[in-house]
Amino acid sequence: MALTFERIEALAPDQSSLAAARKLLKPSYWPTLAEGEGLAWGECQGSGATPYRVVINEADTGYKCTCPSRKFPCKHALALMWMRADRSAAFAAATVPDWVKDWLSRRRGTSNSASKTDDEAKPKTRPSIRFTEIPEAEADADPKAEQRAAAIRERNRLEREAAVLAGLEDLDTWLSDQVQHGLANFVAQTAQVCRTIAQRLVDAKAPGLAGRLDALPTRLFTLSGPVRPSAAIRELGQVHLISQAYRRTSELPELLAADARQAVGWSVTREALLNDSQAIRVNAKWRVFAVLSEAQPDRLRRVETWLWRQSAADGMPQCAVLIDFVPISTGAAMGGYLVGDQIEAELSFYRSTIPLRAQINALKRGAEQSSEPLTLPNESLDASYAKYEHALAQLPWLGTIPLSFRAASVRRNGEQLYLYDDESGLSLPMHTSQANHASPLATLDRIDGIGLWNGYEFTLAWAETQLGRWMRS
Amino acid sequence: MNLTALHAKVLPSLLGGTSRHPLPGDLIRPSSPNSDGALEMLTLMGQALRFERPPTPESFIVEPEIKDERKIIADGLRRPLIRLLTAKTATEHPGRALARAFDQLRLRPHPFDLPLIDAFIRSNAEKLGPTAQHWADRQKPEAETRSYFDPELLDESSWMQAPLSRRVAYLEERRRDDADAARALLESTWAQEEADARFRLLQVFQTRLSISDQPFLNRLEKDRAQRVRALAARFLARLGAGIENPALGACLERIKHSQSGLLRKRTTLQMELPANVKDQAASRWILETFAELSFGELAGAFKVTEKELIAAAAKDEPLLLALALIATNEGRLDLLELVVAGLPNAWERMFEAGLDTLGTMTESERQRWEEIVVHPYRKDVPTTYSLWDWLYRITDAEAPSSVMSIALHAKLLTKVPEHERGSAPWVEMFAATCPASQRQELREQLTKFDQSQTVIPFALLEILDGMENDRTHV
């Protein structure tokens, strides 16, 4: 992956970090600058007696700095990347020093995997409670200990199941109260009442539902006033549906049951997914068509990287989303990929009726910016929307989903933009945050593209037009 | 139960509250004996709403058709341009240089980039083509917007539709080509013009003012705007056809007239500043007092030619400053050159006076004006930033090669005072005004600075080079 200013800008937590990095471009700040094996490292003289040690990996823009900054990447890492990008400083070829090797050995791993064999390219597993690997010999040595551990795990699971069910009972009571008082009334006091039940559900170990309810006030207030009450009905209806589905997972198809458990909050770890032989795996070229970032009430930032499959894989998911959570305090607003990047990778999809969320199982080729167009199917917005409706029927609490389209147009009514299908008359209101940025598209005739539909608003992510490519910034 | 029934019977209860509007009892079978069916109704209604397609508005706005024949900037320059225009720059010079380049090269920003460089577009819309102008006007009420077309395609039928500055430039050009036709054009639209437009358009008459303009100017003596009446009166006075310019009397009171020389008597003029005007305020007072005067009026008052007037003032610096300001105001660069020969620090004095416009001078005239005022400093280039900054603000043009040579050969960037050395404003300003032919030389000087200070200047030079190369390949 070539380092570019665009990538560095995107990685920077804020403008002041870039400005601070710019001041460090003077070579005299860097007593050591070296490179080797796809890495670049240096020592930057800060205010202390000992220089900070900085290393970057150009393949995946990984970085590490010994400074105490709470911004990630810090100004030293940004400055080192900058010097690499504009080739302004001389990096001496050198063997990788121990401190760099040490960092490399502790990295989770998709980094240098483009040059590794498939086996090496597999991410290293991190310890987790459920999936910590115990050497066989050790297990053989103490089968009783393993049995005890398994029993403890099972007891914990049962306790959590019971806690969740109890929480769902409280949720039913809470929902009944809201219905009795009226959902028009609910909208006026949504922040307060949702916070209360969300806390109860956190206590009941149902973080998925808790998060959904915690985020509900924000979601409602992004919508226009008149539609909020009906949106509240939609959202609370889904909450009840999930809680009912969870209680009846034994009666549901396996994948829908998995969806219900995930929606309530039973997470599947990355390691579990990668070790799941039943999980869908798709080895293909993937193009990043959208990166969304949203601050959550739990002080984590949810970063979604949406991928579009560029190479053929019949019957396999056309889209995928990689979801990362980073602390808001770091200032980082995106993952490692930029819109337009193309990677070659095997993705593992979480089990779902509508598989979308995935993890990179093995990276065959690192991200590179590509000018190729997206290989969009030849279908209208209306046809694409019909697929959404079909998916909604299969997974009633379906969230955001990509919709591709051909020959649609962007139209304006007042300040509101719509994506409009001339043939069918279908018009999807576009996200209000795009009213400014996407408005030049309203002067064009027909565009092809892709975006994300959340049931209320369409976020246009990518469009091919007669004036060239438009991408959501 | 169908969707209509759900909407009619269930939705009002859910919105208003089932305690006050009970749900019909027979609509759904509860999922458990303990349930009253309300939550099942909530879920069913919610899902029904999710399957409803979003309503289509009754109508959409028809976007105006904009004829923009400028070429869109090359794709490869878009990202650097956005990066530069959204970065924190130390001065406005990079933005002004880019706007000039767009205008001169007849290029325009990519329409998709307009929202990303909105502040730049709004500040420089008139130089960026009709699409950008439309973008800049998008928040204005419809009544205040106008047709959008390329100013280079202006003609007599469309000139009314253009922004005022373009109309002034167009009329100025017409005035040079055919003064009578330009006057006739202005007369035809005069009644529809607002006061500010009337004043600015009338200023154009100082180009090729002639006796044939007199009838039109006579009619303006009854104009509603006082400043238009005053300007018309000045023009008439200059033609010797009206009352004397009232400002002339006030100025003459301050000029002492005498004769000197033994064999041949020569007129000598000397300005006497009012006692209450302190030294530091003298230049500003001179600008305010003499701004309304013309060279011809002043020379006529002393019964000398314009050149003789300059010679008569040769030993009086304040009066020479007044003449330099009058020559600038009238665009008489031939006379300015003579004045500056006796007032080598005219640049600093005009800066002190607070001169803020070069009137209707064309770009080449502004560059010539710059050469005239800077050349006396060849051997001792000033190192005051505010002086250079003013120069490039007031000329709003690329530096003439000869001026840039003076700065580069003097290695000005390395000579500025310690507290200003290498500071971003200097390097940004010179990068923004450097002619293409001297950019390489400037780059060589910039490499001696910290890279942290030259990121913006180098990026700007790259973009300007790119825009020029892009244009030459059309």
C-alpha cells in the first residue's frame, strides 16, 4: 500500500495533529531514519532526553510510537508517514532493529501478509476466555481441570441466559407502558425513558438490545418531527420482535436464531468466527465503497468499512462490512482503509440470514487505490429496493443494507435531496448530512452508484456520472 | 387484517396510547395468555410501516441550466487543490493566486468539489465561472439571483446579467475600443441601475473622456445619488464644461505658488499641511484631500502642462505624493513614472496614505504600476512584510518578472528581519505571485527553508504549474 497524503490525512485524528506533524518534517528532529522489510522507523527528538521511537508499516499503515500522546496516530507517526509519502528525507537501508521486531511480533495480523504464505497470512489468535487454546498435552495431563473449566463456562452461560430472559420480561413491561401512554408522547421524553431501560438491559447482560435502545433517541432526532412517532413504532416494534425471537430460538431456522442472539448481545469473537468451519468464506477482490464512523454513547467509535465484491463468486455475498470499535478519546475516525481502496482477501462472514458483517480471514493483497469502476449489477433502484424488501421479509430487524442502482437521478425538493428512479417513481430521501455535498449531482441526468439504506434515509456512497466519479467524503 | 385496517384501527391507538384509545380486541391473537396483544400489534404495525415505500414528493425543483464553457480542472489536481484550500494557510495569497489562475486560464473547479471548497468559491466566485457563481448564490433568494453564463461571452444583449465587476470591466473595454458606443450602451440601461452600480459604471468614463460625453454628464447633475452627481461634476469640470470642482479650491489653498530661477523663471509649488495634521497622518490627509482631483484640473489651475506641474513639485515630497495618488487614480502611468523619479519612496508613501484601489486599471496596467513603484528600490529592497502584502493585495496580479527578479536576486527571503525570517506569510506570498518562468528559481530558494514552512508554497507552485500545463494541452 503506497502511502499518500490522502491516506495520511484520513488517518490523522484531527487537523492540529497534521499541523504538528508538519513541524516535525525538519530532518534535524530525526537523528535516525531507516527502512527495511517494508517498514520505516526513526527516532524523533522530543522535549525529553530520550528520542521517541517510531515505526510504520507501509503495507497497512500500521504504526507505533513510544511517545505518551493519547492521539493515534500521534504527530511523530504522522510525520514519519509524511516523510515517506513525499520522499523528502533520506532513509538509510538497515536491518530491522530489535524494538521494531518486538512490535511486529505483538501485532495482530494482517500487516505483512500480502507477502506471506496463506498459513502465515492467517491472523494470529488473541487470547479469549472461550477460545483460549490449551495445548493438548496439557489438557491430557489434567482432564478434571478442563471439565471444571467447561462446567464453569456452562454455568456462566446459563446464568447469563437467565439474566437475559429476566431482562426481556422487564423490557416487555416497559414496552407495554410506552404503548399505554402512547408513542406520540414517548418521542417527547425518549432520551430519559430509553436510558433507564438501556441500563436495565446492560445489567441483564443484553448489550445488543441495550445499545439499540440507547441509540434510539439520537436516531429519532435525526428524523423530521412529523415522522418521529411512526419511527418510534417501527423501532420499538423491532425491539419486541427481537425479544420474542430470542425466546423462541429453538423454533427458528438456525441462521435466524443466530441473528436473534446477536441482536440481543451474544457476540461471536473474531477467533470464534475464523475457527468456524460453517461460516461463509469468500475469497475475492473487494473494493471499499464507503467508510462510516459514528460515535456511540459508550464512548466508543463504531467504524464501518463497506466492501463491494469486484470478482466473481457465484451465490456468495456481494457486499461485506468490517466493523471496528475504537475509543473516541484517541481521536481516530476511521479504520485502515480509504474509500476507493481495493484489497484481495478471504472474508469470513458472521452467521446471518443476510450475511453482511465479516472479518478478514486472510489478506492476499494489501489495499491499493484503484481507478476501476465498481462492477455494479445492471439493475435499477427499484429492482434493488425490491431485494431489500425481500431481505427485510427474511430478517425483520434488518439494519443498514447497501443498495446499488443504475440510471437513477438525484432530485431536490427544498433542501431535501432524493435518489429518484424515473421508471418506477421510487424516491428515497437522502441523508440530510448530504444535502450540501451531494447537491452538485442534482444538476446531472443519470447516475449509477451505490449507497446505504437504513430504512429511513439513503446515504449515497459512490456514483459514476458523466462528470466522473463522485464519492462520499 | 390488511394494511388499511392497521392504519385506521391500530395506528391511532398506538400513537395516542392504548389506555385512552384501546385497541380493537378482535384484531390479533395474543402470543401468550398473559398478553393483551398490544405488543404484537406494535410489532405488526412497525413491520407494516417498514414495508411502506417512502412517499415521493409532488414535485422536484428544476435545476437551472448553466452554460459553462470553461474546462474543468484536471482530475490529478483536484485532491491537491482541495487539500491546499482547506489547509490552514497563513495568508489569503494562495487562494487569490488560484482564483486568478482559474480566471486567466479559463478553467473551473470540478462541480463535485464545490461543497468541499465552499469558502474559496464564495470569496472568488466571479473568477471561477458561472457554475461556481451559481453555487455561491445558492443561498440567496431567487429574486437576487441572475442568469449564469461565462463573462467572456458577454455582449451588449447580455451584459446587464453579469456581476457588477464584470460589467465594469466589459464597459471599460468597450470604452477603450469605442467610447461613444460604450456611453450609448450605459445610457440605454442607466434607469435600471442601482446607485452603487451607477457610480462604479460612471467611473469608467475617465477612460477616453471627451466632449461628446458632455450631454450625458449634464443629465447626471440631477441624479438621485450625491456621489454620482459629484463624479459627473468632476468629469464636466475636467472637460471645462461645468462648475469648478469644489475640491480644487480646497487643494489650491494648501499649495504655495512661487517663481524661482535667475535667468529663466520657473514655477515652484509647495504644499503646506494644515497645522493640526501631524507628520504620521500627513499621507492619509493628502489622499483624502486630493483624491477627487484630476491632473488636468490641477495643471490648469496653475496654467502649466501636466509635465510642468510635476517639475514644479519636484522639491516638495508631500505634493509629489499627491500627484502620484492622482496619477494612480486616473491610470496615468506615464505621469506616475515621472512623479516616482522624484519620489523614489512612492511605494511606502502610498502605502502609508492607505491607498486601497487601483481603480479600473487592467491587469497589465496594474503590473506596470507595480514595476514603476518598485523599481526605485532595486538596490535596497524593503523587508517589511506589510509593504509587500499591500502591494499584492492592491494589484491582485502576478508579479511582473522584473519585480520578481529584484526580489529573487536580492535573496529577499533570506534577508527579512530575524523575527519574520522564513515565516509562512513571506513564502506563501512569493509563491502566489511568482511568474511561471521564475518558479524554478524560487523553488531553489525555498529549499533552504524548513520543510514545515514550505509545504503550502510548494503545493501551490505544483498546482499552478499543473493548471498551466493542463491549459496548454487543450
